[in-house]
Amino acid sequence: MTRIDATFARLKAEGKKAFVAYVMAGDPDYDTSLEIVKGLPGAGVDIIELGQPFTDPMADGPTIQAAGQRALAQGMTLQKTLDMARAFRETDNETPIVMMGYYNPIYSRGVARFLADAREAGIDGLIIVDLPPEEDEELCIPAQKAGLNFIRLATPTTDDRRLPRVMQNTSGFVYYVSITGITGSAQAEAGDVAPEVARIKAAGNLPVVVGFGITTPEAAARIAAVADGAVVGSAIVSRIARGDTPAEVLGFVRTLADGAHSA
């Protein structure tokens, strides 16, 4: 059982939904980013999504694109992202970390080396946006063999013919993208999300968390009520972008977590 599996089992036993927070590793700089990441569990975060900065983030909207550029400008690399996870693990051995990003930096490092390093650093799962199920032999299956969850995205355009392929080899949870488009571009609507979550859950036995378009505690509560959890990214990253202190960012995260946990 991975940390992700254990977290969902615990939340289910407690009758709670998961709150997942996304931050870009190295934004606005390594030290500030690490301080925020270390503070996320204390702010109520159940699972951390740690963004890997990349020069061509095709699924991300302007807010997260800018965060990646800030991190890269500060010298953030894949190695430093792994170093950040390792530093987090010095004080927290329970909170799952999911690395979210794109395949190119992993390919450049070498899959076998990356997976060994990620496991050693304390990474629990991967969301690799640009690797479809047709490429499972590339990274998904090796990751599972290495003990990491490989988490797949499902979207409003994932029809009943495509869904079984998406669910194949997926583990940990399914990340349902609530909107068509990029991050931060629209608001998630619980009425639209609920039947899609039910459809995905009927196709497998994995928890379904919903992200994209969740920006307030109220929205986190509404979405978590119809899913197994809610993910917030752009709204948190925008607080970092405007220069909020780590304490202020974490205070905002606490309100989001309280919203999701109230569902």
C-alpha cells in the first residue's frame, strides 16, 4: 500500500474527503517554495501535488505557466525538485507527494534513473500530462513496478469508449479535469461534475478527485461533496505570484482545506 492508498483509506474511515494542493516547485524561489511545501500538511492538505517546471506546459494556463517560468529563472531543475521532496521527507514521512509535469525532463534523465531517484526522494505518484495510455510501456508500467502510483487524467471529453483505456494501469486515484481547456480558465460546476465522477467510479474502484476551476473554499466544498476530493492549484499559485508570505499562502490554503473537509 502506497502513502496515497493509505491516505484515502484513512479519509474514508474518517468520513472525510481529500484536499489536494498543487504548488510549483521552486516558485518563487527554492527556499520559499520549500517553506510553503513543508507547511501544507499543517494547513490541512492531505496530498501534495508538486509541479515540475517545464518550458512548454501545454495543459497549464497563464498562472501556472508563469510560476514555471519564475522557478526556471531561479535555476529550478528536476534534480532540485527531487531534492525538495527529500527535504520535505526529513520532517514528514506520511503526507503523499505526487509529482505533476511533463515527460521530457524524465526522458532526458532516463526513466530507470528517474524512478530510482524519485522513489528514494519520497515521491509517491506521478501525473505526466503528455503520456497517453498508448505509451504505458514508456513510463507508467515501469513506475508501477518501482512502487509509484501512476495517476491518469480523465476529462469531460473522455467518452465511454475511451474510459476503460484511461483506467487501465491507473492507480492511486483518477484526476478528473472538470472543464475543457487549460488550468485557471473556468469554474467547476458540481452539477456537471457529479455524473462524470459517478461514471468514472463505475468503471473502476479508484477514488476520483476533481481539479481545474476550483478557486474558493465554497467551491472546494461543493466539488468535494460529489467526489472523493478536490484539487486547487492556480488559486494558490496566484497568491504566491502576488507576493504573499508563506504564512499568508498557508492561511489561504487552510480555508480551502476546511471547505473540502466540510463536504
